[in-house]
Amino acid sequence: MAYHLVHHRNGSTSVACADNDEIMHPSVGPEIESRTLYVEGLRLAEELALNGRLRVWDVGMGAAANALSAIEALSPLPGRVDLLSFDHTSDALRFASNHAEHFPSIARHQDAVDELLNSGTASFGNVHWRYIESDFPKWLTAGHAEAPPDAILFDAWSPRANPGMWTFELFQQLRQRVSERAALATYSRATCIRSALLLAGFHVGRGPATGAKEETTVAATCLDMLRDPLPKQWLLKAERSHSGRPFLTNVFEQAPLSDDQLKQLHAHPQFR
């Protein structure tokens, strides 16, 4: 893939991909969005303090903004953190690392980033960081023996550009793999994505605003982990939506929810 830099009005810089015409962490840049949505949105520090250990999956590593924000927030704290970053290529991180003067979090940890790129692992205090190069849906289906994650930083390319990373099957498999108390955050607030998460067995809520997005999405195994759960009235929006149906294949296809899917959503414990 071919990458280039995009500079924002607030002085931050993002990595953009020419192949799909998408920008990582648009508008506000990587440090603000990753900290707001993933670190604060998932209350990672609170969960680490509660359990003494945290297993984090960083799905869609990109230029590692989300991983580095989590590392900076968690590495000074007591406990152990195992951080697994997934992506089909490390090229975006290599590109950003070669322009580290534009990415403060990379510049602050250049040696460790280089170590990850060279060996696939790096350590920051109590955080052990590992990179797994893979086609994530295939990796997940293969059932590799990794410990269940407690938090998922879900930051794939958009559903339109990369629908195979947003299918109902993928979220269903994630729900089966996560720990008993686990949460997932993502920038998308699309009805089809929230429907997929609900139908997969998660509770779903509104996540924090970031940049141009008035809200994002947080899903969790336990309703009490959500600050702002979707209310029952959200079902009316889902019923009216012409694009509320989850993706069943890796083809971007918009369609309304089926009668059976709507029935399942109405029966979800979150809306009883």
C-alpha cells in the first residue's frame, strides 16, 4: 500500500492510504482520537486496577497510535498488560516511524517501535507488546490458542473499504473468544455495525465523541460496563434503516434488517 501524510488544523498529522483514499484518525489526529475513544472509552486503567491484569487486542494496528496510547496510559500502573496488535502488514507503522517527527508518541518510544518492527515484540514496564501479522478474520477462524482478550481496540478500515472486517460472523467469533468481562470500542456508529454487535451477543452503547464524530460505539459483555447504553428507542431507528442489516459476507451490501433479525434485537436482554 502507498501512504502519505495528512496535516490537520490542530497541528497533528495522520497517515493516509492512497489505495483506499482513507485517513487514519482523521480531523483530530492519532493521539487525541486513540486516547479519547480507546483508552478512555474502554476505561482501560480502571479495568487494570480492578483485575490486576489486562489482555488487550489491537485489531487494525495501522501506525500503532491506539497501541501506543494504551501503553502510555497503562505502563506506569501496577499489574500486567498483554497487548497483541493485529494487521496484515506493518507498512503503515514503518512509514510513520520514518516520519517520527510528525508523530510524538512514536518519537517518544522510537527504540521500542523499532524493536517491535524488527522482532515482533517489545516491552514497556508492565506491558508486553506483540505484533501478529495476519489476515485477522482467517486468524480468528483458525482458533489460535491465545488467552481471551479483556479489551479490543477495533480500528479496521471502514466498512465500505474493508467489509470483511465488519461481518456478523467476525463479531460473533469475537464474542465467543473474549473473557467473561470484556469490551470493544470502535469509531463506527453505523446501524449495521451496532446491529451486528447486538446480534452477536454484546451489549452496545454510545462511545465518546471524537473529531467530527458526535459519537462512537462501545460494546461489552456486561451491561454495567457501558456508560451510555443504546436505549430501547434505538430499535425504531434500526427498523427504519435501509442499511441496518449486518454484513454476512465480505461484500459491502446495504439492506434493511430482516423480520427475524428485528425480532432477535427486540428480544435482546439490553432492551427488555
